[in-house]
Amino acid sequence: MRLVVCAVFVIACGGTPEPTKRSGTGVSPIAQQQGADDVIVAQVNGRPVWGSCVTAQSKGKAPQAALREALDECVAFELLAQAADARGLTTDPDVIEATRNALVNRVVEVGFEDKYKSADDLKEILDKHIERNKGRLSRPEVRSSTYVRLPLTKPLADAEDPPPKLVELAKKLAGERGMMTTHLRAAVDGVFGAQSPPPEVTEVGLFPKDALVPGYADRLFAIPEVGRIHPEVFRTRFGWDVILLTGVSPAKTYTREEAAAEAFPEVRTAYFNVWVDQIARALGVKIKIDPAQVAKLDEVGP
């Protein structure tokens, strides 16, 4: 709240030009009682300063000065709220919009975020999600790679010697360890120089063995550690390759609890729209969209 007090204080002390008063439904500047046991501890021009404000402000302060300092802050806050009211800021569009946003955020916080904090809070939804995706509970080992490729000069069925430059590259890097794609690219530049066209150097994401071309997959999964190449120059229907192993994610079998914990953030995000729809149905809200006006947004947008 101190940040808020400081921000409002600039306005109250004339640090910015006097805003123009605007008409419209205003925001109430009067502090509200927070429960039946909330008591008035002070008044500023007849308006209440509530004990709940002092309690909230005293948290984290040194005990000996906490209450007095917190009370001073709450009195100052009420004073500045009245100053804002006197300047017409309760009907300022920005203030109204900020209040509206705060209301929405509070509804989401209380009705959704506080209610759905863990996988157990969405157990039924997650059970259905896991059942639909139970094939993913067991994941095979997946590997990522980078290849250096030259095109074939003969049909795959015909005998052909590997390109000499690729053989030179493979021999140069065969004993190297801890390489990354940048090292491979640098080695390619050193071996091939300004050759035109240059060899293709492409990164491949994480894939299981059965999702890759057989010849490529066999050699990739035979490399003993990340950061090394397969020593053989080989060809597939796509061309002649030298490949570098860049990453490994081991095979894993998930328990139901592990699967739920991993899926929870994504499922919770998706469930938010369901929660909003439930509110709309409960309130009997009818939503009508004007396609013509929506289409104009592209014309006037940023």
C-alpha cells in the first residue's frame, strides 16, 4: 500500500496538473467494513478508518511500532482518498477501468485460483485427461540431433562412395566430445570453406527411434553420449549425412500422480474457460457479438 500512497501523494500535493472532472458512474472512495467484527479506529472528516486496514498494514512491521505506523498509513490513505475524490478522480475513466480490472482479478482469485491450487482440486478432470492420453504414460527414449548433409549424386539403389569432404569432416570430429551445433557448424566451415552450394546443416528435435528414417535412427541411437558424432558417413534417401547427438531424454513410465502433476498447469489453464462459461450460465448471461464491428478492429488496430 505504501507504493499506492506515494503515487496518490504526488496528485494530492499538486505534482501533476489538475485533472478535468468527468461525468459517469464513479468509484466509491469510502473505505468499507470488512466483516461484522471490523471496528472504526479513527475518522478523517467523518469518514471511517477501519481496524482491518491497520491489521493489514501492520503485517511484516516491527512489533513495537507496527500498530502506530500502520494506523498513520491508514489515516494518510484515507486523507489522500478524499483528496482524489475532491479532484474528481472517482469518475476518471482510468480509475474506473482499474477498479473494474481489480474486481475481475479478485473474482478470479477467490473463485478460481484459490479453489484450484493443486492436481487434487481437479482430480475428476485430470482423471479423464489421463485416461484419454494413457498411451503417453509410457514414453520411449527420445534423442535430438544435428546433421550435415550433401545431396545424393546417384539413385539410392546404386553403389556410391561417400563425399570426400564429409569423410574428412567425420574423421576430424570422430574423437571430439562435448560438441554442440555451433562447434559442428564451425568444423563444416573449416572443411568445406566457400564450397557452393554449401552442405545443409539442420537441427532435429527430440524424436523416438521409430519416428526417424531407419538408417538415420540406427546410427543416432548408437552414439554413446551427447556431444559426439557417429563416425560413419552414411546415406538415406535424403542424402549423405554426418550426425551429431545433441540431446537425450530417457525413457520414462509415469505414475498417475506424476502424470497429473505434469498435466495440471495445462489442464487448469484450459479449465478456466469452462469455469467462465459456468458463471455465464449461472447468471443467465447472453453474449452477442457484432461480426461487422469486430471486422473493423483490424482496420483501426495497432
